[in-house]
Amino acid sequence: MSDASITATLLDELRKFDTPTICNALEIVAPERRDIGFTTGAMAVARPELVPMVGFARTATYRSAQPSTRSAQEVQTQRAAYYEYVEAGDRPTISVLQDLDPEPGFGAFWGEVNSTIHSALGAIGGITNGSIRDLDALAPGFQLLAGKIGPSHAYGHLVDFGNTVDIFGMEVADNDLIHADRHGAVVIPKSVATEIPSAIDLVLRREKVILDACAEPGFSAEKLRNAMADSSDIH
């Protein structure tokens, strides 16, 4: 991997936790990102039972409501170049696709064929504000988060790739580190990625004090106040 600090071991560790827990940890190690870097819209999840996906972003933009103005040969050449882009660089990858149409999701980029292609090229999933389809025929283990579910790909075509995109408020640049699950997605700044596991440990230890107090007989608001004070003293 191009960033030596982002090891396969670290990715495996991050995959053990859900995305809300990652967001909690980021509030500790990168407090300036408390209100940025994560999706804020409701998303359809193809396979909510899958473990979280953690990977490096491959970004693209897309339209489907109107035909492409490029020739058929230009469209094919661009699509081939995009797939080469998905294959190159750090793995595993997550394709992050912004639908630029006034009605995002008019036609779906993601379905059986593209999930299979991307999986074979080293991707573990896709995130889009657009639509997805073929839910029962997606590549095994491939996860998708989307703005909606729809039946057709309409006039689907790529606009560009490798650019910065925005998915429900989450701004993503090429090769950003992404964590996503059925709750949504978040960008993990690579500069703090190695600090996330210890921050999670801190978060869980603080939460445990309060959760344990709630389970005790005779729990009351006064006991909660004491537990919250004890929790805040944990560093």
C-alpha cells in the first residue's frame, strides 16, 4: 500500500467495528471533523448482514436521464479507462459514484454486471447517491449503499472519474480511506487512522461505565449522574 501506516492488519482491525463506532472514535482523534466527512442522508443497503467494508476510494460521476453526448467508441474507451483506474493502486477498493442528474437514481449503474466486474478487479463494494438493482444477483460478498433501488439503467454513462465527489454530504477524494456499513459511510483521514483502535478502546471503556450502571438494580437518575462523572474521568 502507498501509505505504509495503513496496513492490512489495521484494515482488519477497523472492520471489526461498525461505522457509528468509527465516527465516535474520530470525534476524539479528529474533533475538527465532528460535523463533516460522513453521509447524512438515508441510504438503501443491499446486504445489511455483511460486516463493515473498509477500503480505498475510487471516485466517479455518472448520469442516466439523458444519453451521453460522446460517441459509442468514446463511451467504451472511457469505461475501459475507468475499470483500469479501479484496478490500479491500493486495495481493497470501494467505488464511490456520484449521480449528477437532477433526480439522482433515475437509472442504476450498479447491478449484477458491474458488481461482478468490480469484485473481480479488487473492489469490495460501492457507494452512490444514485440507484442500484439486481439485488439477488450481485457478486458474492459485494456490498452496496445507495440513494434508492430501481429497475433500469436507462441511459447510464460515466461523466468523469478520479475526481472529488459528494455522497449525501460526505466529500470523497481519490484513494481516501472509507469505512461503511448499513448505517452509512465515513472518510477516515489517513493521518489519524492508526489512532482509531485506541480511541475506540477509550470510547468503549467510557460507555461501559454507564451501561453497567443502567443494568444495576435500583438504577436512578442520581446513579446515572455518578456514572457519567466516572465515565468522563476515564482517559
